[in-house]
Amino acid sequence: MNPQHSTARPGWRRFGATLATAAAIGGAALACAPAASAHDSVVDSTPEDGAELATSPTEATLRYSADLNKLGTVAQLKDAQGQQFGADPSVSGDTLTVDFGDPLPDGDYTLTVRVVSSDGHPVDGTLEFSVEIPGSSASPASPAAASAPSSSPAALGTPQPTAESPEDAIVEAAAPGGLPPAAVWGIAAAAVLAAGAVVLAKVRRQTK
């Protein structure tokens, strides 16, 4: 019994040593796994994520934790309504620059980028910011401007000339001393009646 017991002890010791070694290797692998799987990440950006800008930016820059691969870089800029704006990406070392081209109008924007990490893996990211330039929105008309009278004659209530008939023009031209049109028409009617009476009298005398 004693010899068998003494020969079994070294086996258990070797098994325990092997188990301890395996545990140590496994722990080291677990400790190194996050570092190995961690891709490059954004360290800082201009503008910052969530920034509210009082001036319109023409570009955005994102600096990563390591140099980026220049191939496979993609960028897209949209406002809150989904309208797409210019976004031309370029990589220099650990910095991604996205050129917007023209200044951006007021609004909320989301910049979506995809870069290739130094370990060859693609990395996606977003940058949100808003633009609100003081005085850029149309301001309501001032009370003084709203209450100022218009220079238009119609707005001021000035009687506007209207088209008149030829008869009205004749009456106005024939009205002596600015007589009312009704008086002029009465005088004209009396003159016509008198002329008719004279003509009728002449005809009667010639027929006798």
C-alpha cells in the first residue's frame, strides 16, 4: 500500500502543475483579448459631438487613437430632414478630415463615417452637431414698418380715375362754368326741342 501511495503522489503533482500552467495561460489570453480586439477609436473631434455652433463649419476633423488606412474611408452628412450635403473625406495619419464644401445653413446635422482601422478592420462612427447663426433667420417686421402708410394712391384712399364713356366726355367738355351734367343735358334737350319747333313751323308755312 505504501509504495503505491508514494508513486501516485508525483502524478497528482504533475497534474496540478499542468492545471496551474493552463490557468495562467488562459488568464493571460483573457487579459490580452480586449487589447487585441480593440480597434482604433476617436480621441477628439472638431466640432465636438453634440456641439451647438454659432458659425457655419466648412469641415469636420476626427482624430483616432492610431494611424488609419487611407483605403475604404466613407463619409455622409445629412440634416434632420434627411437632406444630404457634401462630405469629402481624406485621411492623414491618425486624422480624418471631412470637407463640407459650402457653409452649412441652420439646422441639426449627423455626420456618419467609416474608416479602416490600423488592424485592417472597418470602424463606424457618428458625429452630431447643430448650427444656429444669430440673425440668420428672417425677423418679423418692426411695428413702425408695419404701421407705416403705404405710398400707393389706392392704399391711401385717393380716388382712382375710371374709364368714362364718350357721352360723359362730351358732357364734361360742353359743361359751361362747371355746370352739373344734368343741367347740361336739360339745356341740350331744350335746344333740340326748340330747333324741332322751328323746323316744323317752316314746313307748315311751305305746305300752305
